[in-house]
Amino acid sequence: MADLLNLNRLVYFTTVMETGSFTSAADRLGVAKAVVSHQVGRLEEELGATLLQRTTRRVTPTEDGRLFYDRAMIILREAESAYGEISQAAVEPSGTLRLTAPLDYGTRVVAPVMAAYLKAYPQMRVEAIFDDAVSNLVDEQIDLGIRVGWLADSSNQARRLGTIQQIVVASPAFAADLPADANPNQARSLAWVGNAQLRGVGQWLFSKDGDTVLTELNPVVVCDKSPAAYACVIAGIGLGIFPDYAVDEDIVGGRLVRIFAQWTLPTGGIHAVFPPARFRPAKVRAFVELLAAAERKRARGVARG
């Protein structure tokens, strides 16, 4: 069966048909005449049919040869088209990009990058899944996953794009009722808004000038999504911990107040995660570069702030 799918023999045969001789075919293909003759002979053996009548003066196609030539040309054109499409896809973004990102990061950071991406590549389409739940890239046929925080071990490939700083915030009204000397040592006695998506993070390590405080929080409300936790903090229910990108504008605008500002929490990362593959499609590479540029710009803004 493998021999029947040998496209090289089709090329030798169709070239003989087009040039009218084994010698001319060999010249066009840049090989010896004996190679062309041998490959066409093998093709006839595999098919069990005579494709060319040979004389000392000319080569004439048989009826089977003419019929097979027409079908062989269709096969070769389709093969060339498929090869061209895949090769072009490796250079120029094409098709549909399927990506996933956490809901808050997706709406605040990824969506503007998508707008820039579609402007740069108007032929592209994007399917975006913004959800705090982590998707299985292989099972769900997703081209690109954006992970915020700390990566779990997996078989996926990853590229770090940036860094996030976790920040404790509260509404101005809630902050006004806090003790003037409030600090992480008192964290357990304060009301917090929890985020169920941060499962496994029951304790938080605060650091300041070499001192550390490890404390468990005391959530009075636990939300199933980051935007829900954000809404509860804005409403004044309690303290919340969010990545800097999610609350920077609110702090500047006075809608939220940073608490324990002299203390820092462990930093996390922003990663582009890819399903295992030897080659990365151009549509994925182009989007990741735009997102990396957006993260560099955001990092400069954070540094100035």
C-alpha cells in the first residue's frame, strides 16, 4: 500500500506525459534518464497496467495511461495545495485561534489584545473562552491557554510573559472602619471575601523588611468566580486579594483602597501555555507576541506607579 501512495512516481510519469520522452522528463527533473524509466516501470508494475508504449523513436500513452494521467494530476494538485496551505499557515496567521484565559484577565488584558490581533490580521477569527476553570488544551482542541498565578505540572509547554503582584484591597467605606494599625497579624480577625477558584491557597505569606507573617484568612463570603469576589469587595463586604492588573485602575480611581500596603505577597506569573507540539502555528505565535508586548507595557506602567 505504501508503494501505491508514492507521489514521486506520479511526478515521474506525468512529466514524461507532458514532455513526450524519458530524456526530456529527466532533463526537467534533473535526474538520470534511467531513474525516470525505472520509476515509471515500477508504477506500471504496481498498477498492473501499461501506461506508456515505448519505441526507439517515441513514447505514446495508452488509454489507461491517459486516464491515469488525468487522475494523477488531480492528486498532485491536491497534494501541492495541501502542502502550500500548511506551509503558508506556518508563516502567515490563518484560520481560527481558540484560546482560553481566566475571566478577569481575559476581560481586562486579553480582550484588548484580541482587538489589536484582529486589526493586524483581519482574515483571522478568534474563539475565546474566559473562565476561571482550567481547560484541558488537548481534549478541548484549544490552541493557546493563558495561565495566571502558579503553573501546575503538566505535559503542556509554557512561556512566561509577565509577573503579577497580589494586592489586598477593600472598599473605602470598609477601609475607614479598619484599625489604624491594621496589619497581617490581625488578618484572621478581619472579614474577607474568598475566591473558590484559588483552591489550595488557604494560607497567605506576607513579607516586609525581612519579616514574614503566615496567616489564614477568615472569609465571610466565598465566591465561585473572581469577578463575583471583586463585586463583593467593591460592595464593602470585606477584604479581598486580587492580582494588580485587576484592581490598579480602581485604586487610582478611588473605588478601592490598598490595605497592608507596606507588606507584599508572593508574586505569580502570567504564562502562555501550549498543547504539546513540535511546531507552533503562526496564528498562535503572532497572538503571543502581541500579548507579551502588552505585558511589557503594563509592567512599565506598574513600575512608574
